Amino acid sequence: MPDFSSSLVSGVAAHGWRRGGTTSDPWYQFVVPVRDRTPSFTGRSTSFRTTGRAAATQNVMTLYNSSATVLVALNRVFFDVYDTAARLITVHPAIVRVSRITAAPTNGTVLTQTAMDTTQSSDAGVVARGDASADGTNSASALTVTIPAGTVLTQEVLSRNVWISGTAPPAGTFTELADRVSFFDGTEVILRQNQGVALHLTSPGATSIPNTSFFIAGMDWEEYTRA
């Protein structure tokens, strides 16, 4: 009797029987995992090099899904910063956060959404925005988004370029290590219709995000329909 699969197939698994090769139990049941989604787009969007706006808060990048057709599985958000001026060690570093949003962002710049498979295309209702229109050139109108209270998914304190005391940084040669922050590796955040995420900066107290700091960001995601 050959191996065969049963007609029972769910969104979780397909079941079947296979010869086990033993005298007492020559057949055994096996389970084959089946994905309950049909991907239509797997891709990434990255921001331009964005300049700090010398403000207490700043939105750097958003991804928003207004589509009634696809769900979005966000699986990675990455962020990096570099400074061109040192600050006193008593100046608090900014915090980078990723929060859920439920209203479409405005202003900023619509970013290119690059497919990992060139035969796929992103749904028109899935839009990535950034706060810069070119490297080193911030958007004429700042990326604007309402971030509801209690919606922070993750956060990280940024590195900083500091000096300990005195009126100026000490002379010498210094190396700033690459300090890319990566969120959600191996974990999916599902964005349903009229849901999104915002990558945004905030400074503790009255500390500003200076225009001597520069940021880059990106997001990876998959768009899919239920199988």
C-alpha cells in the first residue's frame, strides 16, 4: 500500500499515513505544516538620510495599511544614527520607539517599496513614508502622525557622542562603532486594514533632537491574503 495523504487539510496542517517499517505498526500518521496565507508581496522600504529637526520629538518613518485586500506582516524594523557634534554627558540621549498607529500619516515623503521578488508588487493601500525627501534633505512638511497612548511596541536608547567636562571635546581621534538597532527579528507584527506603525524619536525632559544628528531607517514586511 503506497503512502497517501488524507483529504483533511486545514490552515494549520495536512494529515496522512506513511509506512513505518515495523511489524507491530507498519503505518503511522504524519502531519505536514501548511501556511494559512498566500503571500502577494515580500519587500522592504528604507528612508533617506534624515536630519534631526532640533525638536523634542520627531517621526522618522511609518508603514500604514489602508487596504481591505491584504494583511501586512511586519517582521523587521532597523534604525541607525550618527552625530556630527559632541554633547555633554549630562544631556540625555534620544529614545527610538516603534508604536502602533490607527490613523494614516500625512506629509513627509512617500518612499520606494522594493520587492524581494521582482515579479511581485505591493498593494496600493500599503504606504511607507519618511521624514526626508533626499539624503540630508528633510521633507518640506514634517512627517505627521498621531501616536495613541500606550501603543509602544518596543524602544531603545540611542548611543551618543559625548564629552565629560569642559567647554569643548578633547582633541584626539575617536571611532564611532556601527550601532544599528534591529527590532522584531523573528517576530511578526500584523497590520490589518487601517493599522500601521511609526518609528519615532523622543527625548527625555526638555532635551532636543539636534540638527547635528542624522538617522536612517528601514522596514521589512510581507503582504498576504488568507489561504
